[in-house]
Amino acid sequence: MRWRICAAAWLLCGTSMSPVLADEGAADTSHLRVLAASCAACHGTNGNSVGGTPVLAGLMPAYFVAQMQAFRSGKRDSTVMHHHAQGLTEAEIALLADYFSRQPRVTMHAPVPESN
Ligand code: HEC
């Protein structure tokens, strides 16, 4: 039974244990949706980029968080991400890391035609 509830509302189950998110109304998934939508302009729907930006779908949460912290501190050079990372709280980064790690990675590229 608990499994079914988790399947239906994975985000609630996935985040309700986290002390980081306890104060922030983690049950409110609409906030996460708004945040993730702001990334979609460059990183594609659900983090599956079709342009030159990195694909976020399926990234390990620890890697994701480390990159966001490096953008914030300036440890990792970036064209635009330092700006986006600085606008997020630690809790929001944790939510986004969890969200994107759960998105299936989709290959968007068309097959390359044979050249002969
Ligand atoms: C204006 C376009 C743009 C937006 C909006 C944007 N990004 Fe990025 N993102 C980039 C680019 C370009 C890079 C490559 C590093 C750089 O040049 O800044 C990047 C890199 C990253 C990386 C590193 C990926 C890796 O494989 O190392 C992460 C993580 C990331 N973005 C997360 C986010 C999140 C989360 C959001 C939304 C809050 C977001 N980005 C919004 C353009 C964008």
C-alpha cells in the first residue's frame, strides 16, 4: 500500500524524510515545477537538452549539487550558470537534483544518414 502511494506521489515520499526541506513546504511540488520550468528554456523539457547545453536528465544528485555549488562559488567557469545557481537556495538545488536525477534520459538526435 505504501508502495502505491509512493508511486503516485514519488516526490512527496522522496522528500518528506529530508530535514533540509522540512521547513520549506516540500510537499508543495508546484514550486519545484516552476523552478524546473525555468531551466527548460536552455536544458530542454525534463532536462533533455536539444541544443548545446548539457543534458540534466539522469544526472547523479551528488554531481548535480556539486556543479551548482561550483557555479555559485565561481570554482567552475560558466557563461550563464553562475547567475542561475546564485538565485537558488540549498534546498531548491536539492529538490532540483532529485527531480532531474529521476527524469529518463532521451536521445533527441536524429539518426545520422549513411554517407555512401
Ligand atoms: C540561459 C540558459 C540556461 C538556463 C536558463 C539554465 N542553464 Fe544550466 N547550463 C547552461 C549552460 C550554457 C551550461 C554550461 C555551463 C555554462 O556555460 O554556464 C549549463 C550547465 C548546467 C549544469 C552542469 C551540467 C553538467 O553536466 O556539468 C547544471 C547542473 C545546470 N546547468 C543546471 C541548471 C538548472 C538547475 C537550471 C534552472 C534553475 C538551469 N541550469 C538553467 C545554460 C542554462
